[in-house]
Amino acid sequence: MAALLRGLKSFSLSGRSLSITSGVAPHRRYGLPSVLSGQRNSSSSSKMTVDLDSSTGIAMMRFQSPPVNSLTLDFLTEFATNLEKLEMDKGCRGVVLTSALPKIFSAGLDIREMYGKSPEHCREFWKAVQEMWLKLYGSSMVTVAAINGSSPAGGCLMALACDYRIMADNPRYSIGLNETQLGIVAPFWFKENMVNTVGHRMAEISLQLGLLYSAPDALKMGLVDQLVAEEAVVTTATETMAKWFAVPGHARQITKSVMRKPTIDKLLSNREDDINNFVTFITKDSIQKSLKMYMESLRKKKA
Ligand SMILES: CCCCCCC/C=C/C(=O)SCCNC(=O)CCNC(=O)[C@H](O)C(C)(C)COP(=O)(O)OP(=O)(O)OC[C@H]1O[C@@H](n2cnc3c(N)ncnc32)[C@H](O)[C@@H]1OP(=O)(O)O
């Protein structure tokens, strides 16, 4: 019976259904049509697939929100729901985050969620950004980012919130917290997550200048932990996971919590202020103008 149950579990992206199939049954996949058609995802379609291999305890979360896996309110909500389900599943010990799209891990927060929106919408959006980070940075599972494309700003934050980062060895892919380049400011918890990863000096330089680093440079400064050939990013992530699983789980989890608790607690006790700061800042005319110019520059780059 146990052997029958050992196999793949798939969560739906809308987070409503959980299906369990045996190892020999075909693997159910959700939401692929929107990727194949190359269209922007509609708000009702899935932004990611989540497959839990119950024989290894590793869940694979693949982002699939064309064109660039930007973090919309829907994306963030779905991400938090899925992570929470995995967290509660005793059969899941680790999660790999990766992208199903070519060349992009995630383009960061969706700028359209912050431009021309009501203060109420901005509040809801920022709460979802906080929730995504709190759940990921505070996860008791082993989390590995398999960064198979560029990952600016909020995309970099997602990777930073994981325990280990493996990036495709391609100098064309970039990663970093480039917020100042958009005329916006990374909040203290983005900053602390960066400082906790690369140290104060490197974090200060990269945050002030809003630098994006090529994959080889990101490795040199410790922003990512390992570079591998693009086709090996996901397999290396699952192999890495096995090494982390070899450490007694309770000891690893307590150590992770001790390392991360101060930053998490700081956000938890200032959550409302952080939301208010964001709403006041992002709805300013001058900041709205900067966002507009940035979106236009993205469009012009294409033309
Ligand atoms: C107290 C105040 C606190 C404020 C804190 C706010 C913290 C903010 C964090 C963020 O994450 S802000 C977002 C930062 N993101 C970026 O700067 C990335 C911008 N995008 C790119 O650099 C490139 O698009 C790319 C990701 C490198 C991909 O390049 P590629 O050439 O493959 O595609 P594009 O033609 O540029 O883009 C396709 C399509 O997607 C749109 N788009 C790109 N990024 C975003 C985004 N972040 N949000 C919304 N839309 C995005 C882009 O405009 C194109 O759209 P169309 O022209 O096809 O309609």
C-alpha cells in the first residue's frame, strides 16, 4: 500500500485541488496551454506548476507566467498558497524554485501593479509581497533557487530568500536588486536579506547603484552559490537538496531560524508601517512618473 502511494503529487495552481497519482500513473500538469500559446496569463489561469515527488520529498515549483514571470498579485497569492500547502505536507522536505520560461527566472514585481493603482490596491499588493517573502525566508523546508534566467529586483529577492542559489552559467543572465534604477527604494527587509547574503559593503554598493550582475559576477560576490550549465540547473538543485537532507532536520531548521529570525521579526513587528510607507511612497506623483518612464524605456528597448 505504501508503495502504491509513493509517487507524484501535483498541486493545482489555483491551489484548490490536490491530486495524488501513483509512480506509474501519468504525471498531471496544470496550466501549460498558456505557456505554449506565449500569451500573457489571464488572472484566472495558473502561474506555476507544483510537483511533489513523494519518493524524494522534493517539490518542484516551476513559474510559468508569460512573458517574464512578473510578480503580480495573483502570482504572489498563488505562490504563498502553494508554499503553505507544501509546508504542511509531511512528505515534503524541500522545494526547488525554477522557471518554465526561457531566459527569465522572474522579472520581479509587476510594475503595472504599482502604476496608476488605488492606495487600496497598493496595500493589498504590498501585503502579498510581504507574505511571499515571510513564507519563503521563514520556511522550515530546504529551499533551492534554480535560476535559469535573468532575475532582477523582486525576482532576486525570491532567490535570496532561499537557502541556496544555483544559476545558469550564462553571462547574458543578470541578477540583483536594481530598484534605485527605477527611482524606487528597496525596503529594509530586501536590504537585510541582501546584507545577510553578500555582506554589508557589497550590499551597500549594489543597492545604492541598483546593480545587476552577470551570472559569473554574481558568483564572485556570493549573490549566487554555484554556476552550472543551463541544462543542469534543475538536476543540480535536486542533487544539492539531497546533501541538505543528510543533515538532521531539526538541527538544520533551528539553525536556519536562529539565523533568519531577527530580520523576520523586524518585519512582523513593523508590518503595518512597512505597508503604509510603501503606499505613501509609491503613490507619489514623482514616483509614478519614474515608473512610467521605466515602463516606456522597456518598450523602447524593444522597438
Ligand atoms: C518604500 C517603497 C518601497 C518600494 C519597493 C519596490 C520594490 C520593487 C521591486 C521590483 O521588483 S520592481 C520591478 C523591477 N524589474 C525590473 O526592473 C525588470 C524589468 N524588465 C527587464 O529588465 C526585462 O523585461 C527582462 C526581465 C530582462 C526581460 O527582457 P526581455 O527582452 O526578454 O523582455 P522585454 O521585452 O523587456 O519584456 C517583455 C514584456 O514584459 C514586460 N515587463 C518586463 N518586466 C516587467 C515587470 N517587472 N513588470 C511588468 N511588465 C514587465 C515588458 O514591458 C514587455 O511588455 P510588452 O512590451 O510586451 O507589453
